[in-house]
Amino acid sequence: MKRLWMVLLVLAGVATGVGLYWWYLTTPVYALSQVNASIKGHDWDTFTIFVDVDSLADTTATDFAAIAAEAMEEKRLSRIITKGLSALLAIKVRTSLRDDLKGWVTGAPPERKGALSSFLPTPSESKTSLKKISWKGAVAKARVGIGNDAVLELELEKAGENWRVTRILNVRELYEKSKKK
């Protein structure tokens, strides 16, 4: 009888471990660990499974354009000129950001210095740490430390089986920090 209880206890422990591991694979924490591993391994294909690069580029370009529009409004440029220049900037940033991001992940030397390289350290010198994460339903927010002083605030969304990074929430903060460098 004692042996039966021991076997049942071991089986319960194994079942719990397997269940927790399966649950972990469905969390945004797992997605961020895969993003980190893909950056360290220069694996663009895995990176794009867990990062919606198009959405990230679109939202970041929109945020950069808003920052530029505010700066132009402070200089009292006309609204028409401000909107036009902001739209052009968004297009330029959107088209270059995807290439910048791919080069940053794969370790390919950049042909030119892009927006991304001004506020992210190179992956080889990047020590990443998950500072905070919370999620409810299909949306998560995470703070990830990169390098010595960069902190990314990320938004993740559940897309099918995987969580995917869809937005950098603190573009303005990163931009302001890069201006001081």
C-alpha cells in the first residue's frame, strides 16, 4: 500500500510538471524568451514568429511621426506642412525600420545608421532581463531591460497559438534618451 502511494505521488508530480511546462509554452514569458534566444542566435525566422515586425514598424513609425509633428508645431509651422512632413517621415521610418530590425537581429552590418541603432545597443553587447510582465486575456505588457540603460516597454498580443510583440510603448522615452547621447 505504501508503494502504491509513492507511485501515485510520483505520477502526480510528473503530471503537474508536464502541465506547468505546457502552460508555460502558452505564456508571453515564453514568447519573450524565444525572442531573446532568436536575437542571440541571429535567427530571423524564429524572431518573426514571436514579433509582428510589420505591426511593430507601423506603430513605431506612427509614434516617430507624432513626435516630429509636435516638434514642428512648437516651431509654429503650418498644420498642412506639419501633417505632410509627418506623413513623409512615417513612410520613411516604416520602410527603413524593418530592414534595420532584420540587420539588428541577424547581426548583418548596417548599410547606414538607422533609427533603431540610435536607441538600441548591438545584440552582441545586449544583456536582456525581463523586469516586469502582466497579461489579461489576449494582451500583455512587458518591461525588458536591454544593455546597460535601455528599457523597452512592449505590448504583446495573443495571435493563434503564439504571443507576439506588436508595439514598443515607450518610443518617446527612447527617442529622448537617444538625443542626449
